[in-house]
Amino acid sequence: MKLSKEIRKNLLDLKYTEYSQYLNTSIVVCLTFLIGILVTMLTQKLNVGDLRILSIILVSGGFIVIIGLFIFNFKRRMILIVKEIRNLDKTSL
């Protein structure tokens, strides 16, 4: 069964919205973590000389890197969806 261009465009719009929500959530989580770490370091409540704290920061930094990779992946997919929607619009002319 072949989908009409309008249905295909609506499905792509829904997918774009889904990735947009993922992107925004990832950015909020990343910034919240970074602001929290920055505030605790500025108020000197976090002693980075302690090995346990340093290991927690390193593991958390790994999660930040993973979230960053997700952010780039979501952004790339959103760009591809926009290109596909534009191609659908061009073929309908």
C-alpha cells in the first residue's frame, strides 16, 4: 500500500516533533547537570580532590558525552526529515 504525499508528510511531521522533544529534553538534562556541578564547585561543597567524588564526576561526565552524542544524532535526523519533507513538496509541484 502506497501512502499519499499528505499522509507521508504528516508522518514525517510527527517524527520531527518526536525528535524535537528528545532534543529539548536532552539539552535540559545536560544543562541542569552542568549548572548543578558548577554551583557546587563555586560554593566549594564539592571537593574534587576526593577520589570517590572525582570518580562520580567522571562517570557523570561520560553520561554527558553520551547525551551530547544523542543531541547531535537527534539534530542530524531532524535535518534529514526536513530535507525529505522538502523533497515531497518539490515532487508535488
